[in-house]
Amino acid sequence: MLKNKTNLTLLSIIYYCFYNAAHAYIDPVTTTAIIQGIIAVFATILIYIRTPSKIIKLFRIIFLKIKKKNKKFKE
């Protein structure tokens, strides 16, 4: 048990001694894409919450028209 703690401590010390920062950055295109995605999600949620009844009515109308056309073709 003591040997495992010693090894872990030694590995931790070695890791932090040789740690290098990445010096990375997020380019403007990536930032814009992330912001655009977030805005799109919120806009979609807002539209869905405000008009779910209209969306449901639209789907019913579309599917009823398709069913009526299918019945005409079968006859």
C-alpha cells in the first residue's frame, strides 16, 4: 500500500515538472460556429414553445391531404 502511494506521488511530481502549456487558441471561425449553433438551438426552442399547436395542425392538414389522395388513387 505504501509502495503504491510512493509511486503515485513520484509520478505526480514528474508530470508537473514536465508540464507544458498548449498555447492554443480558438480561431474566430470556430467561435462564430459555436455561437451560431447556440443561437439556433434557442431559436428552435422558442419557436416550438410559442407555436406547437400550429405545427400540429399543419401536420394534420398535410397528412389528411395525403390520405385523401391515396384513397382516390386506390379507387
